[in-house]
Amino acid sequence: MARIDEHGERIPLTVADFDARRGTVTVVIQAVGKTTFEMMALREGDYLLDFIGPLGLPSDIRKLEGTVVLVGGGLGVAPVFPQLREYKAMGNRTVSVVGFRNRDLVFWEDRFREFSDELIVTTDDGSYGRRGFVTHALADVLANEKNVCEAVAIGPIPMMKACSETTRRFGVPTIVSLNSIMVDGTGMCGSCRVTVGGKMKFACVDGADFDGHLVNFDELALRQKRFEREEKASLERFRGESAKLASMRGRNGGGETMPALCDLPEPVAAGPEARLPKNIKTIPPERAPMPQQSAEERRHNFKEVALGLDLEGALHEAERCIRCKKPRCVPGCPVGIDIPGFIAALAQKDIRRSYLILKSTNALPAVCGRVCPQESQCEATCVVGANFQPVAVGRLERFVADCARGRGWDEAKPGPGAGGRGPGDPDWVHLVKRVSRCSLFGLGLELGSFGFCVSWPVQRAPHGYPAGPRRSKVW
């Protein structure tokens, strides 16, 4: 059970991993309610007021004469892992089935491969691994695997119910972990009660593991909705108060929240499973919407109206790029950014690599992502634009650059000379920052000298400095 502060609620969390030597416990959460949204805002080094456990009874893990099948769905994948590791340590043959809605939500695949004799990854939309639900893969395993003596299923209630019904047909004993609603975690409140084999049990005291073939899942599903209205109202109130506080900080000159202040996701390594081919039929047709300040909010500040994409929106937009073999967007960019390259790195959640790809040809991606007229340049030539709205290259460029703020990712490389192509050209910027002597060409108003005209008007050139682009002065 965890509680953030004295005003917070207690919520049940299942241990996903632990390190006795370091004295740490790992839990995996997803922001779905007020408390989990607050937890997502915690930084490394922050504190929880209460973290109490373990509750209930230990899992009955032992050496079995056969195969153990472990099934995890969504966040249920996390608490399956320590059981998998322990089953394997006992010398059991293990087959793991883990399921997610889509590729972006896949996590801990490497950990499961280490302790599984066989691993099956499924996604609802088929974007990674096997297409379909974990129950379909589970049925195939039970039909083909010899001597399956036990199954463990952890995940949403409908998924555990479906897994229990699947194993019932094969006569395989099945253990489910019920992370039901809890208030005090000691059995006094009765909120976590569940009917098992016609008898009332308390998940926090008698569980959390029960025989899946005896659990009344229909009753449990109804009980889970007991505080649904209150939870919705609490989340709406929390969001409203958070927005007001952010607005007040803006009026008082407080710091703005940038993507760079958020924790970055772990890069997704290219797995052995083949992805669906990228084409116009397999990408999201709609652009990720750009969050904006409301008219009432922007009346009181001088901040940007467009707030920038969040991580979810940026990953959605990155999936819309079909990675053309002969991309038209690159020649459409004045500085020749490797647009498919930086978007592909972003789609793999490798934001640092995405940023370095941008910086290899553009010194000011955060600026260009905001002011460059992409709609008449790279986006105008986007192949996706023939059927849908083109990929929002500028919004993605801005997101990646904002994420890099204050992280020390820049790798400036001085060169022997520089030519001006515009304010986004990296060469002369690096020279000015890193070397003491360089030559500047194109200080006049002629074509090709736009960057220097903006940063150093001709009338402010040192005395005797030639105004034309054909000569230079060393300084």
C-alpha cells in the first residue's frame, strides 16, 4: 500500500522487482487516476509518506513436474516477472505470454526472455509480435505444450477471467492475483472482499493469489466500479486545480514546464519480431493535436500559445512517418535535415539520438521547429500529405529539441571554416563558440548571407570590414 502525503489516498501496488542488497523495491504504475498522476510527477529523490508491505500471503512457488505457463496483460506483466524468475530458479520449464495494446506499451521483454524457455509477445493491434489477445496465445500453448501443470495469470479482471476459462477447458490449475480495491490493507474495511469457491475472502489478507477457477469474476468486476464516480470527480478536480496553479505560476513569472523537465522513456531496441510494413494503410490518419493555451489563460501571460506535443502525442505523430526509401522531405528542407532518421529514432523512444541527428545539420532545432514554415517546405513534399495531413515535422522537431534542454547532449565539432546558409546552419555557430579565429563570408545583403544580416547588420560591421561577400577579414 502506498500513500503520497497526509492528504492522499492509499492505493495497492504489486511488487514487480526488488533488490535486497540495495534495499529497493520496484513497482510499475500507469497514470489512470489522481494518485497515479501525482506519482508520475515525482522526481528521483522525492519521498512517499507511506509505503507498507508486503501484504497478504506469499505466492506458493515450488518445483513442479512439468511446464509452468505465466501470462501477463498490460501492467500485469510487471508482477508476473518476480514469479517467473522464482519458478525458473526452482528448476521449472517456463513459458511466458505477455500482452499489450500496442508496441509503444511493451516493456521488460529482455527480462522475460532471460528467464523464459519460450516467450510469446502479443499486441492487440499487431504492431509488435503476435496479433491478438493473450488468451489466443495461451490456448495454443496449452494445445501444443506437453505436461502443463500450472498457469499463472495477472492483469485486468476481464483478462484473468478469460485466461481462467481457457485453462479450465484443459484442466490446468490456474492462479490469479487480485489487485482489487483496498482502503486500509488490513482486512478491516472489507473493500477488497471477493467470493472464492462460494466463500468470502479478503484480497489484502487471504491473497492476493487465488484459484482462478473458483473466483467470482463477475461480482469482482462490479465491486471494482464501487468508487468509479468519486474517482472520476477526484481526477477532474485534480486536473482543474493543477491547471489553475500552473496559470498562477505563469502570471507571477514562475518557470514554465518544458518537456525537458520530464523523465524520458527507455529506448526501444529493435526486437526479433518483424514489424508491420509502413505504408499509408497502416499509419494513423490524423495528426496528433497540438495542445494550446485557452484564450482566457493567454490573456494573462506572454507565453507561447502552442504548448508543444507531449510524449504520447509525439510518438503518435512519429508513427505517421512511413520512412520513404526516397524521402522528398529532405530536399524540401533548406538545411537538409535527415527527417526520416530523426523521426525513426523518436519512434524508438531514443530521443537523444533523435536530437543528435537534428543537430548534425541544424544548430537551432528548437527555433526552427517553431518559426520555420514547414507547411511550404518539408511538409509540402511529404508523401503522406497526398492522402492525409502531412507528418507534423516542425512539431516533432520542437518536441525533440525541448526535451534536450539542460541535458548536455550537444556535441559541438569545430571545423576549419564556415559558410552562411541561415540561422539554422551549425558550422559558424560552433566556430564562434569554440575557436578564436575564423573567416566570415557573405556579410552583405546578397543571396546566401541571410544569417549574418540578421545576427550582425552591415552597418555594425567593424571599420574597414568589406560589405560584399567576395572578400573576408580574419579576426
